[in-house]
Amino acid sequence: MFNKEIKDLKEKNENLERDVNYLKRQETELREKIANNKRQNELDKSETERVHKHEIEDLQRLHDSIIKDKEFEMKHFKDEEMLKAKEVEAKAIQELEVIKKENEFLHKLIDTNAAIIDVKNLVSQLISKLPNIDIKSLQVSNSNSED
């Protein structure tokens, strides 16, 4: 019986050693997998960082290009807009001068009309002050006779 117990204990011991060895192999495999995963994660992280870095650089270049285009556009079109505004201003000044001349002409015309009305009134007043001469009562005399 004692031999049988020893034999059973040896067998259990062998089974435990196999289990321990199996667990050690699994642990080693898991550690290798973890290490591989860490390496892969680092590679993926590096690749992702590299891709993002390139994307950021591309976006920055695009942004810079857009800003340069906008600056050029603003400078170029600002000059054009200033020229257009100056042309509009010059045209408005010309129109204002024409309107001023027309206004002066109208004032002169009004003054002339007022003067004509004043003269007409004056003539009417003068005529009204003239004595009435009865033309029927006038006789024609011959002034050839010498008295």
C-alpha cells in the first residue's frame, strides 16, 4: 500500500510537473505574444503618427496656399476695387458739377424772368401814369405859313 501511495504521489508529481511545464510554455508564449503585440502596437503607433504627421503637413501646406491665394486676391482685387471706386467717385464729381451748372443756369433764368416781370410791371405802371390823349380831338395844322 505504501508503494502504491508513493507510486500515486510520483504519478501526481509527474502530472503536476507536466502541468507546470505546460503552464510555463503557455506563459512564455503569452509573454512572446504580449511582446509581439507591444512591438506591433509601437509600429502601428509610429505608422499612425507618421501618417498623421504627413496629413498635418499636407493640411498646413494647403492652409498656407489658401492664405497666400487669399492675400494675393485681396491685394489684387483691393487695387481693382480702389480703381473702380475712384472711377465712380470721378463720375459722381462730374455729375455734381453738371448739376451745379444746371442749378446756376436755372437761377439765372429765374433772375431773368423776375427782371422781365419787374420791367413789365414798371412799363405797365409808366403807361398807366401817361396822360390820356384823345386822338380824335387833335387837328393837323399846316406849319408852312409864316405869320
